[in-house]
Amino acid sequence: MVGAPPQQIGNFGGDTDNWMWPRQTGDFSLFRIYADKDNKPAKYSRIIFLTHRNIFFKINANGIGENDFTMVYGFPGKTTEYLSSWGVNLVASVSDPVKVDLRTQRIEIMEEEMHKDKVVSIQYARKEMELLMPGKMARGNERVERNDAVEKKAGKGSGVYQKN
């Protein structure tokens, strides 16, 4: 790998979730590819040949215009859309609070070590961002309760739940 964007570009706005809008990130890496004189992959050599590819992405330095093609691609790792009311209640009131607490503790431990050493800070930056989701989980669980989501879910025939 030759390079990667500075953290401020690659993680613009401290975004911990791929689908928080507006999302403007520069998450890319630059790699050097070594090739032999026949443009085939080769091990590193002090004699470096430029690779020539017929396939590449064109970059428009003039920006975009109206009706330009835009592709947004994503794949959710999982969905809880079909979870029963019992399942929604279990997640919101039992498993997510435990996860939030554990992740919060992990972040505190990691940040303490990250503040001591810049190398450690760089090594754990991505992991720290992954662990920052507890705040979002907690807010989501507050919304579940505030909007009576469990009861509404039960009313749609996806499971029966009764508050005790």
C-alpha cells in the first residue's frame, strides 16, 4: 500500500455508521502494482515497469451535472424487519443495553491507551469507530420505547407481547 487519506478525510464528521446522511467520506487506499516487461504481475524489483490497463475509472475534475449517472451501492449485513414483538423487546431491553455497556467500557480502555501512544492511536482508530455505535444503539432503543414499537409490532401479527 502506498497511501491512504488522512483520518479527517477518510472519516469526515466522525461518521460511525455507513448510512448516516449526509455521508461524505474519502475512504480509499492507493496501491503500487509491480509488473514485468510483459505487464504481468511480478515481485518487487528495483527495475519498475509501468502497468498499462485498458480498464480504469475516469475522474471528472469539472464535477457533476444534472442527470449525470450516480450509483449508490450498499448491502445490509442483517435485518430485523421480521423480528417478532418478543424479539424487538428482547433486543431493546436486554441485549442492546448489555452491548452498549460493554462497548462503552472497551472504548474507555482503548482511549486511555490511545492517548498515551500515537502509534497505538493509529492502530486502533478503526476499531474505535466501530465501537462508537453504542450511542446510536441506545438512542434507537429509546425510540423503540417512546414510539411503542413493541406494542405496534405485536398488533401487526408478528408476535404477541404483553407488558407485565
